[in-house]
Amino acid sequence: MGQLRDALTDAGKREVVVKDCVELVDAEVADKRGMGGMAIKAGYAAVKGIKPGFITKVVTDLLPEFAAALEPIYDEAKGNGQPLASYFERNAGRVAEALLAITDGKAERSDRGVVKSTYRRLRPSAKQNVEAAVPRLGRLVEKHAP
């Protein structure tokens, strides 16, 4: 395992990292504006209302893979002596693609047709939404990683 993955999934602080990630998602959803934002907020509220704890479970399940996917970008920032949050922000497209590669694979492997079709419909706007979250994500990783 890499240094970032170890730091973010360490049993002693994993619960706090997951809580911070869920708060990040909540804040990003709350910041959405316009018709697209209304749709995202409605969908997010529905998921949280129908299946309490679902967001926490998803974050918990995805955290090790997300940390591994971010490891090369994290290593570059550390190797160049650059502040992690600002390095992530300058590389927002790469960060987004690294994370979306994980969800792309999960959606593709799903045996649920509704999951695949919904993901395909939402995927075109996903990169933009993930890139918008990168500044918060960079600060979160900086907070919890060495």
C-alpha cells in the first residue's frame, strides 16, 4: 500500500476521514445552483431519505480505491515539494479522471441495468462536478495525509 492509502484508511482515523468525506459531498451538493443543481439536490435527498447511511457506506467502500487512484498525484506533489491542496487544484482534471475511473468501472461491472443507464446518463456532467469538488478534496487529503 502507498503512503496516501495508508493514511486515509488507517483504522484509527478512517471513521473521521469518512465523516469528512461525507461532509465534503454534502457541501458540494448544497453549493449546486440552477436546474442541474436542483436535480442533483433532489436526487441526493431522495437517496439519503430512502436509504439512511447509504452515502457513508459508499464512501467507506470507495475510500481505499479512491486513495490508491490519487496516490500518483499525491506522490508528484510531495516529490515536487508543492502544497498538496494547490497541486490537486492545478491538476483538477487528472484528479477527477482518476476518481471517475473507479466509478466508471463499478458502473460497468454492475449487473443492475438501472445503475448502468443512470450512470451513463449522469456521467457527462460528472467530471465537471468532481472538478468543482477538487479544492475541498485537496484540503481534506492535506488534513489527513502526512
